[in-house]
Amino acid sequence: MFERVLSFLRDLPAGGTKPNADDPRVAASALLYHVMNADGVRQDVEWERFKEILAETYSISGEELDALAAAGERADNEAIDLYAFTSVLKRHLDAEARKAFIGLMWEIVYADGELHELEDNTVWRVAELIGVERQDRIEARRKAAAEAPGARGTSSDE
């Protein structure tokens, strides 16, 4: 099933030649970037996982990967809120793909082995805005935490 979701994400339209926030790939990149920075500290391991997720999800590398990462960073830095990005994803992703996206967010959260309350809150808000149910969000968090070596931290969901 996860491969089907990845395939769906790869097939999303690129939204033209210049990436913008209405491009679902940029919206996804911006949200992943946002959760990576939610605790105010961007660690190298988080940045590497962010780029790995983009590379794996969209089958890109090199300059194309760097451009998408930069577009996501730029879009997040210019955004007033998360709605601009979540509304794009909600329009372009089905329910299973939205659940899988929340799983990707949790992977970035746990990349540094810690769960910070601001990261937890960010994932919760995104999940609510894209229509991912509480139990699906919790299950995705538990899975990411179990797969993250040395993960620490708690969530208000438990």
C-alpha cells in the first residue's frame, strides 16, 4: 500500500516550470520543512531525512532535489499559516495518501530521536487540516517512533 501512495505522490502534477505554493510537491516540501523546524533547532540528521524523503517520494536527485527543498523552505518562510499548504494537499491526495503523508512528517520528527511538543502540535494541526483521523495520526506516530533508533519523548495522544 505504501508503494501505491508513493506512486500517487510521484504522479502529482508539478504545477508548471516554476515551483510555487500551489504545486502539491512544494506544499508537501513546505510542510515537511515546517515540522523539521518546529522545535526551533534544525539538526543535520533532520535535514538529511527531509531530503531523503523528498528524493524517495518524488524520485528526484541533484539539482531537482535541491530546488524542491529550497522551494519548500522559501514557501514555508513566506507563509502566514499552514492552511495554504494543507488545502493544496487535501485537494490532491486521497485519504490513504494523506495518512501516509502524516507518517512522513513523523519520520522527520523522529529523525533526531526526540519528540518535541511543538513538533507534535504541528503534526496534529496538519493532520486535522488535511482530514487525518486521530487514531491514524497516533498509529503513524507510534510506527515512526518504533522505527527511530533511540527515540525519546511523549505525546499528549497517549
